[in-house]
Amino acid sequence: MKKVKLLITAIMTLATTINATAGNDKPSTIIKKEITINTTVDKAWQVLGTEFADAYKWASSITHSQANDNTSFNGSTCSERGCDVTGIGSIKEKILEYSDAEHVLSYEVYEGMPKMVTYMTNNWKLTSAGSDKVKLEMRMEMKTGGFMGWMMKGMMKKKMSKTADQIIEEFKYYVENGNPHPRVAEVNRKS
């Protein structure tokens, strides 16, 4: 009986320690992806930047998206969007960086992520890679907190990495072909 109490005390102490130290100063999970798209920078930027609110048109994980305002952020058509994301629900994102000249978009998910996710951003950059070729670089950053964040961090990184692979593949397909990837079409048929 004494050993069981000691074990329970040790587990509770570990859980309390993890919760106390699982703040935003912990290292982030970084997911980097890169893909070459057969198009011009301007055409890719039109979809990524100018049509920021319309991600549902090309991303299968987003069943609906819309501008939450009509406030411009450095030339954008809105400064925030709302998205309905498969497996998560409704989220809200606000633009942190937007540049038509540099073809850079960065935004933070500030509402709607599971409580264990304390911070989530996504950064996109388009650069010319020669005649009608564009290099897309995407960098996701996620911080988790609490005991569940500590427990689920590895699984979440794996899932987010897979989602990021799909997102850039679907973006490439949409920009190159002018219509959604078959996965997006399938999601739309089911909706």
C-alpha cells in the first residue's frame, strides 16, 4: 500500500511539474515544407495572398473559409479569416505579415485550436525559380502546453506534417490547373 501511495505521489508530482514548465518558453515544433510550382509568382500570389480568405477552394482540410473583416493589412483584402477545419472545428486566423512585393504571408491561429496548443503560426513565401517556376516555402510553428500537450506533441507534429504535405500539394495543383485537387473535390461532394 505504501508503494502505491508513493507511485501516485510521484506521478502527480511529475504531472504538476510538466504543467508548471509547459509554458510558451518551451521550444516550438517547427515544420518546414518546400515545393516547386509550374506557374508565375504573380499567379501563385493571387491565390495565396490576394485570395487569402478563399482557402476552402483549394485546401481539402478547410471545408469553409471567409474574411472576418474588410480591414487591409499592408494591402491585403482582409486582416483576419475564419476557417472550418476538418478534425478541429472553427478557427480564427489573423495576418501577422503580408507583402505583395516580397510575396510573403504569415498568420497566427488565435482561436479554435485544442487547448493544449498554446501558439500556432504559418508562414508562406513565394520566390521565382526561373521561367514560370515558383518555389513555395512553408514554415509552421506550434507550441504546446500542459500535460496533454507534452503527451501529444509527437503525435501532433506527425499529423501536422502530413497535413502540411497535403496542403502544399493541393495548393500546387490548384495554381497549376485552375481547379481543385481531387481530394478537395471529394470533400466538396460530401458536404
